[in-house]
Amino acid sequence: MSLLRSRHYQEILRRLYHGQTCVEKYDLLVIGGGIVGAASAREILQRHPNLKVALAEKENAFAQHQSGHNSGVIHAGIYYKPGTLKAKLCVEGLKMSYNYFDQRGIPYKKCGKLIVATDESQLKSLNDLYDRGIANGVPDLQMVERDKIQEIEPYCQGVKALWSPHTGIVDWQYVTECYVQDFINFGGTTFTNFNVVKIDESPDNSEYPISVYSRSMKRILTKYVLTCGGLHSDKLAEMTGGSKSPRIVPFRGEYLLLCPEKRYMVRGNIYPVPDPRLPFLGNFPLFKYLLKIKFLPEFLSNDLSNGQ
Ligand SMILES: Cc1cc2nc3c(=O)[nH]c(=O)nc-3n(C[C@H](O)[C@H](O)[C@H](O)COP(=O)(O)OP(=O)(O)OC[C@H]3O[C@@H](n4cnc5c(N)ncnc54)[C@H](O)[C@@H]3O)c2cc1C
């Protein structure tokens, strides 16, 4: 039998040809492998195991942006306006997160959080925050006096503080990686180095009406797309036919690390009372994944005063 006619050779040819021309097809493609994309892909596949689901990420690994560079806090839901979805999800999310960490053996620390009023002028805002936290159902939230502040954080001084004992810290990058691993275990497919640059209709395939292209012109056909692009959400929204607005406006943030010999001075998260004029600015030390203590002196923008 000649080589050309051998079945084995034909199979090699078929596979080579198939490998070059075959376009992957999915019921759902989730774009963006941060914590939101990974958690969504995982949850959808867990609820609908018969679906063919893929997760596409532009970097060569998952959680390389916000989800791998945040402060590592497990928030308790103190700040959000009562009755809003954010308030509800934050309070529920805290419980669900701790349950997941326990099941999955993910290390975390319930180090608590103090929001400290350093003078009398901040007490009204602190009381308002307490009322919000109670209305939101933040567990075991307490208003504490000077002595209790010192008991919780011996090197912290203030006139009064809010104490949230269930606030904690975790490595959210590792949590995202666990979600991705669960997704793979449930039968999901992942693509890294897949930078989506175009989302279009598939004129040639009505069963899979959406074509998603990467920068290297790889193509995935899919029935549905879920975009979870973090700070690139606006660009992805536009690719799906959405409007240019709203746009993501970036701010530069900076932090300092407390030197190891002074780490004993901070036990948990210490926050200032938020200033309503600058809602997302503040100095606060917090634990980073049990290892380092970060000081977030401020978020810098070129010119906050003129609103840019
Ligand atoms: C400084 C800072 C501190 C924070 N601290 C906390 C905290 O302590 N606790 C807390 O709960 N939250 C915190 N947050 C918020 C939290 O980190 C974010 O809400 C969360 O990480 C958002 O996840 P994401 O998946 O939406 O975004 P990201 O983690 O940014 O993920 C988006 C992903 O989409 C990918 N992507 C984008 N465009 C494309 C494309 N075209 N093709 C393919 N992939 C694409 C990106 O590469 C990225 O991996 C903090 C945020 C910041 C910025």
C-alpha cells in the first residue's frame, strides 16, 4: 500500500486540514478573564452543564488587571445606599465569599475594619454611615469609643469609630484562578492571548450568528456573548453595537508599603471617615493578602478641582 493511500496518512492530513480551517463554536463566549468574567462563566456552566461555554482573555493569564491588583478587602456593605442592588449584593457576597473560601480551602483573614473619626467634626458622617450599615444588614457592626479603638488597634487614635468585625482580606487573584479552574473542571474552555478586536454578525452561519475575532485574526463562532471587560468595558460595548458613552475615565492610584519592622503597628483595615466632597479619596492602611501592609495615600488625578 502506498504511503498516500494509507489510512494513517489520510487521518494526519485530515487533522492538519481540520486544525487550520476549523472555527471553534460555542453556545456562549464570555470575554474578559477578570473575577467578573471568571465567576460568570463558572456559575453559568454550573447551572447549565449542557452548554458549550468558553472564556476568552487578552492577557497570557487570568486576573492580570483590577482583579489581580486590588486591595484584597472582603467588603461588608457599609457604604452603599440602603435598598440598592450594590448594598444587597455586597452583604450577600460577603457570606457567599467566606463559604466558598472555606469549601475551596482558600486562605483569608477576618481582620475586621475600623472607620475612625479623628475629630468631633466627623461624628455626624460616622453616625450616618452607621445607620446605613445597619439598614444594609452589615453583621455585628458597632460604634466604638476611644478605649475600644485602642483595644482593637493599639496604635490608632480617634474619638469614635465604626467597627466591622467581619470585613476581611483575601487574594482576589487567587480566588479568580480558582473560579477559572472550577470552570475548566465543569467542562469549560479557556483562551488566553485572545484579544478581542471585533465582534460581528456571521453571515455564513445562522446557528452561530456571532463572530468574535482576536487581534491575530482567530475567529470564534458563538450564539451568545457576555462581555466582562473591566476598564475596557466601554470598548467592548462599542464592538457589540453599543454607544460610545459612557466612557471609562482612568485615575492613577498610588500606594506605599509599610516596612516589615513597623508591621506590628497595624492589625487590620483602618479607614478614615469618607469625605462626601471627595468620595473615593482617602488615606488608609490595609492588609494585603496577609503579607504586606499597604498605605493608600491618595488617588491622583491631574486636576481634581476642575472635575477632570
Ligand atoms: C485600586 C483598586 C482597589 C480595589 N480594591 C478592592 C477591594 O479591596 N475589594 C474589592 O472587592 N474590590 C476592590 N476593587 C474593585 C475590584 O478589583 C473590581 O471590581 C474587580 O476586580 C473588577 O473585575 P472585572 O473582572 O470586572 O475587571 P478586571 O479584573 O479588570 O478584568 C477585566 C478583564 O477583561 C480583559 N479584557 C478587556 N478587554 C478585552 C478584550 N478586548 N479581549 C479580551 N479580554 C479583554 C482584561 O484583560 C481583564 O483581564 C478595587 C479596584 C481598584 C482599581
